[in-house]
Amino acid sequence: MRPLRIRAVQATLSFVLAAWMRFCFRTIRWTYENQDVAEEVWARDGGVLAVFWHSRIGLSPACWPLDRATPAKALISLSPDGQFIAKAVARQGFPAIHGSTGRKDAPERAKGGAQAFREALRQLKNGGLAVTPDGPRGPANQMGEGLPLMARMSKAPVLFIGMSCSPAIRLNSWDRAVLPLPFGRGAIVWDRDRFPGNGDMEAVVADWTRRLNAVEARADAITGLKP
């Protein structure tokens, strides 16, 4: 049996990871750019999509101040790795909606994805939802139609969030995931949009992919994190 499939191992590792992340976030010197667009959304309450690439999940709690941001949940994969990350993120105030996009040859995963999509739309009626549009299996930094479809159906604003820190740990995973190290420099960069009323789905995917790449690249430029 793989270790991450053991609940006791998941619970222990998620506890350690969450504590490590909190320690790092407190010691990192943060730069915030264009945060006023997020503050305006939080001040109005209501639904909001918080969007970042899968590689930055380990930095995501730093972008959502619990004292003033819209209460949010995270859309996390049903995979064992996803469960482990979900537990670590939940310990920092972000309970998970479990689901996966699934494949046509995997009906249980497809069923889980459909259920998660419905739960996500319910969450977006009044709260925030964190989404990684290239997860859970990639390709990295490539967006599908799931996020724009969710934005079109919910009519919720979309916050594109670029997060970075340096120095950092880069995992040897498909997304080259970033985990923070303490006493470094961090950056969070924001952009905002809504699904246009008569928007073409393909054009929106291309535009939003470019904008999400742009805020992440800007955050990396601020911290000096290497590709």
C-alpha cells in the first residue's frame, strides 16, 4: 500500500506541512501588487473564484487573509495526493470540496467531478472558491474549459493570483510545485475579470491563460524565483 493512502500518514504529514507553511508565511517578507482589486471584491461579499496554477497550492493560504477575505473553500482532487494537500490547506481555514475532472474511461472519477462541480456552484452563490485550472494532472499552466464554464454559470468574478517566494523548494512533480522556505522574499500579484456576456469559450480560455501566466511571471520576477 502506498503511504499516502494510509489515513494516519495523511493526517500526520498534513499537520507537519500546515505548521511549516504557517511558520514560513510569518517570516517571509511579502510584496503585494494590485491587491486593491481583491479588496474591492471581498468588500462586496458574494461569490468569487480565486484562481492560481497547481504548482502554487503550497503558497495559496498566504493570498487569502481570513480576517477580511470572503470565506472560501478549495476544489481539491480526489487522488491520495489531493487528499493530503486538502488536509494541510483545511488546517489553515480552507475546507475542501473533493472532486476530479476524471476521464471518460473512469466513471467513478467522472461522477466525483460532476458532484464537485455542483457543490462548487452552490459555494459560489455566497462564498469564495479556490481553483487550480490545470489540476490535478496537468499539463502544467494549461487551462481547460472548466473554470470559464463555472464563471459563466455562477456569474462570479474571477481573481487571477500569481504567488511566488524565494528561496523555495521545487518538487520533482509534473507541475514543479513550489513549497516555501522561511526568511525569504514573497510576492502576491492580482488581476480580475468576469466571463463576458457573449464571450467565446475558446477565446476566454486563451485570454485567461495568458493573464494567469502573466501574474505568476510578475510574482516570480519580484522574488527572483527561477523557472
